Amino acid sequence: MIERQVYLELNIGDDHLANGLSKAVQEIRDSYQAESVVVQQVIPHDEKHYTVIVMAYGVKEQARE
């Protein structure tokens, strides 16, 4: 099983953080064809901007390389 740690910048705009995280997790799952995605850390910069660190497990070898 291949694992990837992914850092992403999240701008939630007028949405809630939970909705932004849910969309980000789904995007990582789809992009990396991962079996599961776990949010490891959320670093706030202000009320709308965050750095999110996730771990994608079961990544397909060809995904996002």
C-alpha cells in the first residue's frame, strides 16, 4: 500500500470549515485514487484561510505522479 502526505491551502470563503474540509478530502481521494484519507492537521491563518495536512492511504501507483 502506498501512502502520501499531502499539504494543501484551503480558502473556505463564506462556507463553513467542515464543508471545506469535506470537499478537500474528497478531492484528494479522487485525485490520488486513495482508499482512505485522514486529516492530520489543520493550521489556521485567519478565519477563511487554512493549511491542511492529510495522509492518503492506498494510493494507486500511477495517481498524481
